[in-house]
Amino acid sequence: MIHSTHINDPLAPPTQDENIDLRSVIAILRRRVRLIFVTVALILSMAFIYLAQATPLYTARALVLVDTMQKNLLQSGPEATQNAQLASSFIESEVEILRSDAVLLALIAQAGLMRDPEFGPSLSLRQQVQQALGFGEVEIAQERLLNATLQSLRNAVTVRRRGLTNIVEVSVTSEDPARAADLTNTLVEVYIDRQVATKSQSYLDSTQVLSRQLDTAENALARSDQALADFIDSNLDELEAESGSAAVARLRAQLDELNESRLFAQTVAEDSIRALQVGDWSMLVAQLEAEGLGALELQRQALARRLGDVEAGTEEAVNLRLNLENIERELETQGNIAIAALQEDALAAQREAEQVRDNLRRELLGGDLSAETLSRIYGLQQEAAIAQRQYNSLLSRIRELETEAMVQIADARLVSAAIAPSNRSFPQTQLVLGAALALSLGLGVGLAFLSEFYLGGVNSSTQLTNITGSRVGAVVPRITHTNDQISVADIVVDSPMSQFPEAIRRLRANIERFSPRSKRGTPVIMVTSALPAEGKSVITLSLARTFALAGKRCLLIDADMRKPSMQKLTGVDVNAGIYEFLMSNPGDSETTECFDFDPKSEVGIIFGRERSGQPTDQLVQSEAFRTIIDEGSKKCDVVIIDTPPLIPVVDARYIAMQCDCAIFTVRAGETSQSDVRYAHDQLRDYMPEDSTILSVLNFHVGKESDSKYSGYYY
């Protein structure tokens, strides 16, 4: 977390209750401006490439007005009002119908989109290879073809209601602007045609239902009429006697005569039809009793006898057979005519009998009949009248529905036809570039903070404070030593007024200010780093010389037994090193063989001579090593220990337990933040609770190893 005190005082440690501020954010963005710029340039370049490669799409729009009143051309008068909620539901329903698969399938069929290169399915890579190798045309299953086309069309079609109006916007997106407009208008046309067809079909379906009811009503009407006629016919003698009317007797006689005539005509016609069907011409003539038919029958019989006397197959036999067939056809024709006349006579007699029966019914009702008889006749009449009204009502409604089915109009109409758009709807250059710019800026800023706090190297004291949570003791500038100097640490003595010595003095001041009071009376300071080649040994020697130049008695212990460097940095040659001393377990003997003074200052140094050939963590935990620290604390004003890096080896962790202050050296721009964070956490875990950790951002460029850990593992 970034804390406000980091900006005001880069050397101050963060506190938990401080929050991020604008100046800290700006500082981070300024440090990472190059990363942000590269990110923005990269994403914008990708956006331009996408715009150049993307296939432009065009969207055509049409407006449809939905009439919620559902007008009927056969009805007149003022229009009825409709509930607003119902009207809105009706419009939403039409929107769903417009985008339904049924309408889209009709559009596919009408526009022929099944094999369309834009909306039809594309071949897979395997199918393309087969076709390229000449294995013939690759067939696509009809169902898959239809589903793929339907899905493509769904993605291209948009239907939405405009606000709370009755206007529905229909749009189709295509690679060709003219095709987009054509498909949009065709879609609306298909929708309106289907709407009219659906409404007409609903009326026709209703007529089918009513037709079945009409058949039932017709049968009921026939039964009721027949019931009244049967009652009068079966009780005609009683009715005539009861009425005592001469007119009734006359009508009854006339009815009997007509029934007899009808029955005779029907009987003769039926017998004649049977004779005609079996070719019994004699029976036909006998039933019909027509002179013309009789003459034809005589001719037929004569020809039949002559044909029987003539040898079969002769010319005369053939001619006789033809004449016989002609006469039989004539008999059939004349017979059909006579039968039709008989049937017409029977129908005429039946109609006349029905009329006479109606007259007889009225005469009986007007006569002097008993109340019981009149009640019975009246009841039968009422049933017939009800059946008649029901039949007429159904028949009238069927005719109305048939008429309405033919004059239906759509509830929707096209009010604004789609035209070919001039501007593409996809990709939208301004939107894509705007989104790319916003995304790149957001990503760039995110990467800047990610790099600041988690990735990359450490480039500022503020960043180092944010990562470690510890106070920054000093920022050591990048500097190189001259040819006559052994190391950069010589600059502290040779050029005490330059930037490098000043940074080391600032580190010393912070140590004296923030280092806790040691129980030994003399502060024990360790200098370490996360990885090798971060300049910790140079910082150690420079810090010791600074204390010595300030009049402090200083002891420097080169405890980096894995890779001792103080001999090289000072040019002092000793007979043995601290490793040999600790390995010999000298007891109370003094470290004279590995001790000497710094040639450029009054710093006493316990040198390391050669790299150890085995682990040294047990040596820094030994009583002899603790004795060195204790004795140095008694005789000196400050003890400084150069330790191995924290991550490659474990030695520094054990040394940290015996120190009052730790200098954590970080090489600017190179040590990864994860390594810095991990090493610092390890150092904090092993340091005593009342100890202090000061970080140093070191820009010194020293000799680097080929690998981070290769110099410390064997």
C-alpha cells in the first residue's frame, strides 16, 4: 500500500492507517510512463489492424406500426377503446412473433438463404481440404444446413420496440448494404403476410367447428319436422274426425294421392335403375312402358337373333355386333332420360305433398281440436321452429366467418421501409478506437502499478518503502571508481565531499537516529541483500569507514564465508580467514591471524580469506562466533557484519538473531520485487523484535555473476 508519509519523507516507514494520495499516484505514473506509452501504442496498433482486417457490416432498419385495435372491415361504428396494459402486451407479443423462428424460416425460404455464402454454414477445415483435393462437392446435412442458416440469421436480425410507442424497429445486418435493406423489407413483408394468413386461417378453422355443429342442427331440424309430420300422418284419422272439417278430408285425400304417386314413381325408377345396371333391357322396357324403348328393344332382339345365326368373326358378324352395341347405348340413354323424368316426378310429388301437409297442418290447427291435441301439435311446431332458428343462426355465422376470412387485414403495417445504409454499423471506428484507448490506458496504468509493486526492479526510495514497509536509510548514487582506487568504497576517503560519501553518511545518520539502544552497549549492524552482486560488501566497507572517519571505533566482520570479499576490496592479505578460525575452534584464543586494519581508515576488519567448501551456517551459530561479536562490542563503538545474501543461503538468518540493526541492500532496477519482498520478510522474521531494518537503494554497478546463485552453491 502507498502511504502519504512516503512522499513527504521518503526515508520514513509507512503506517497502517495512512491512505494512498494523488501525489504518490502521479509519482508512480511518471516513473512508469514509458510502460504506459508502450501499452497504449501496442493496443492502439492492434485496434488499427483489427479495423483494417475486419469485414464491414451494414445495418438496414425499417419501422413497423402495430395497430392494437385489431380492426374488422365488416364492422361499422366507433372504435372501441383498449386497456393500455393489454395494448402494450399485444405489441410485445408481436415483437416476439417477429423475431420467432417461424418468421425467420419463412424468410430463409423466400430469400433462398440456405446456400447463401454469408448466412449459410461454412465448410470445416477437413471439408475444405477434401474439396481442394478433388474429392467432389462436400455435402452438408439438410438439418445442419438449416440450423446453421437459422442461427446466422438470428444473429443478424434485431427486433425491438421503440420506447412505449406502437412502433417496432426491425433491422438486418449484412455485408452488403443493399442486401441488408432487401432482407429487412422482406422480413417485414413475410411477417405481415403470415399475420394475415394466420388471422384468415383462424376464421376458417372456426367455420370448420361451426360446420360440424351445423350438421347436428340440420339433423335436429329434420328430426323435428319429421316428428310433426309423423304425428299428423299417424293420427290423421282421429284428427280428421275430431276436426270435422271437409277441407281436412279433401287435403287428406289429396295427400294420399300424392304419396301414392311419389311411391309409384320411386318404385319404378328404382326397378329401372337395377335393370339398367345389369343390362336387362326387357325388364327396363317393361318398367318404363315407353313406346320408343319398346321399338328399340324389338330391334335389339332381332339383331341378337341374326348375330347368333352368323358365323363369328365374319364381316357381317362384326357389323351386326356394332349395330347391336349402338342400339344398347341408345337404350341406356333413353332409359336414363326416362328414369330421370320419374325421379323428377317423385320429387315434384314430394314437394307438393309437403305443401299439402303444411296446409293440412294449418287447417287442423284452425279447426276444432281438443286442447291436448293442439298442445301436442304446438309443442312439435315449437321444437321445429327452435331447430330452424338454430340452424339459420349457425349457417349465417358460417357465412360471416367465410367472408371475414377473405377480407382480413394485418394488424401491422410498414411505415418506413428500409433503405441501403451508407455508413457501416460494424466495426465502428470511433467506438473501437475509444474503447481501445480506454482499455490501453487502464491496462497501462494497471501494469504500471503491478510493475511498481510486484514486477520488475526497484527504481525509487518510495517504491522500495512501499515494497518492504521499512524505512529507506539511503539512496546510493551510481558511481565508478578511478584506476588508482581498489573499490568504490575508497571514494569515501579519497573524495569525501562527493555524492557517494554523502549518501553513506546519510545512512550512518539514520542508523544512529533509528537504531535501538543495544543491550551490549554497542550497536551490532549487519549488512545483507536478497541476492548476490547487489553491492552489499561495498556498502559495508563504506559504512565502516564513515563511522571510523567520524571518530568511532569500528569493527567490520566479513561473515560472508561463502564468498568473502573484504580482502579484495581493501587489498589486505592475511594468513587465515574467519572461516579457518571458526573451524579450528580456538576457544579463548584471539583472532590475530584473520584480523587487520583497513589501510585507508582506522576500521578493524576480521577478514575472510577463501571460500568455504562446505555449509557455514553451523559456524555462525557457534559460541566462537558469538564470542567474536561480544568481544568486539566491548572494545569498539560499533560492530558491522557483512553477511551472505538472504535467498541463496541461510547464514544471514542466524546472524540476524544477534544484531540490533540490519541494512538491507537492493540493487536499483535489477532485483525483482518478489525477491526483495521475500528476502525482507525473511529478515524481519529472524531479527529481534526491537531491532531496526533500514533499506538501501544501491545504484552501484559492480561485477556481476552469471547466475544469481551459482557463486553460492557447489
